[in-house]
Amino acid sequence: MATIYTPKQQRILLIVSLIIIAGFILIGLRQYTIALLGSGIIYVIFRPWFTNLVHKRKWNRLLVTILLILFSVVVIIMPFLALSLLLINRIQYYSQHTDQILGLIEKLEKATGIQITDQANVKNLVQQGAGFASRQFPSLLSGTLDVVISLGLLYVGLYFIFMEEEKFIKGLRKYLPFENDTLDQLGEDLKNMVNANILGQALVSLVQSLLTGLTLWIFGVPDAAFWGVVAFFFAFIPILGTPIVWGPAGILMISQGETGNGIGILVVGAVVIINVDNLLRVVLAKRMGDVHPFVTLTGIVLGVPIFGILGLVIGPLLLAYFVVLFKVFEKQNQKLRLEAAKEHERLEQQAKRAV
């Protein structure tokens, strides 16, 4: 039966239909986007190990896949959930005992002579901030079905990526609108972005948080372990970072009359913790790829409202992917312009010879 559409109209309608269906799929899976992204991120992180064990040493693919999945659960998922639980418990505690926060602010006001705000506003801000922070941390013990489904999707996706790696990569090369050389470059750039934003940043944050917690413990700050965990998450934020934790702690110790301890915290923070951050970033930038702090900061502002606390990692990663894709687009356009210029020059020469 003859159709009423021209071939061009059929093509346009096909593309529109694909976009609409993809939109419905994305809307339906929007709360599980982190899981789908997580599968790809963890695959990129562990791919060198997988390649070495499966393709070079000829280990059993299923065994290696299971081992890598278990390793990622123990090393990545469980520590993150433990940190989240610790923070949630302490944040809820401080939200219910605002008198301690008000007492600290009153001491700071007396020490600095600066009126920060009235107590009612401070209490309201603390409670709102605690509620916001608690919502950003997924907890496996909260019993929510979404967390279980998300982790299930993440590891099911990771399992099939590893088990059908060749088909997965072949499918990407087939359906992504890039040339093979460009795809190779894109894959290398994305690997560097993942290493810099996840492995590199996590290592820097871990070292800074340990130093911060140890410094606060040495100088007698209460709940030093808790504030060390807080410093881990703040360390992901460029420029601000751990000074948000050890700076007020030092000032508070001074305001309480413990001038030596307060100055000690500030000196160690300014001389050791900040410079360790700078040193590690320089070393890791050479090994794992260099990402500009502005990209990281903008990515955090973008990612946290969408993905919660995981936006500290996923936000900068998505923004870095956008930068890489834009460079690919620029490179392909430049190549097309050069080809068009050569073709134009060839046609002009033919015209001149014809005359």
C-alpha cells in the first residue's frame, strides 16, 4: 500500500518518533539515571584491570567480572554508604540540638565582635540545612526501594558490559556519529576525565580528610572523626574545600581561650593541608589527566541539585564530557571546512584550465 509521506518526510518522522520515545524512556528512568551512569563510570575505572586479566592473561571472564563487582562493592559502595550514614546521624543530631550550634555562634560573636544573626534565624537555617543535607545522601539502611533498584541496575548493567564488552564497544562505534579516529580520541579523553574527576579527586579528598580529622583530634576538637568525614565531601569543592572545616574550628578554639590549639589548627591547615592538596593535584594531573578547577566547580553546582551528593562526582564528569564532545565537534567541523576549501580550490583550477 502506497504511503502518503515522501521519503524525506518518513525520515523526519522516524527521527521525531525516536526522540519522543527516548524522552518517555528517560522520564521513566530519571530517578535511576545515577545507576546507569554509575555502570559506565565503574566500567571505565576497572577496564584496565579487566583487559589485563581477561584479554592478556586469559582468565575466565565470568570469574573476573564477579571479582571486580565484589571489589567495587567493598571499596566504593560500602564505604560511601558508611560515610553517608555517619553524616546523616550527626546532621540529625545537630538539627535536634541547635542549642549547641547557638552556643558556638555566641562564642564566635563575642570573640570577633561581629553580630552574625539572631538566634531564631540561625536555628531555622540549621534545621533547613540539616533537612537538605540528609536528602542528598542515599542510605541502604533507609529501606527505600529506589536505592535497592538503583544498585541492582548499576551492577546488572556493569555485569553485561563486562560480559559482552566487545558487543558494547561495537555498538557504541556503530551508533555514535563520529569517525573511528575521533572515537579513539574521545575514549582516551573520557578515560582521563574519569580518572581525574573520580580516582584523582577521591584520592585528594581522602588524604585531606584524614589530615583534617587527625589535626582536629591532635588539637582537641570534639567529634574530630565526624568533621574529618565532612572535610572529605567539602574537599571535592575547588578553592573552598577543607578550610570550610578547619578554619572555623581554629577560630572557635581561639574564641574559647585555647589560643595555642586554635593557632595550631590554622597553621597546619594553611601550611600542610592546603599545600598537600596542591601537590597531589600537580602529581595526579600528569598521571590521570588535568581538569580545570572552574570545570569542577561549575559541575558541582550543576550536579548536586540533580544527583544529590553524587553530583560532586557526576556533575563535573558530565561537564567534562560536554567539553570533550565540543572539542570533537570543533575538530570535525574544521576537517570539513578544509575538505570544502580543497574541493573549492580544485573546482576553480578546473574552471581555469577549461577557459
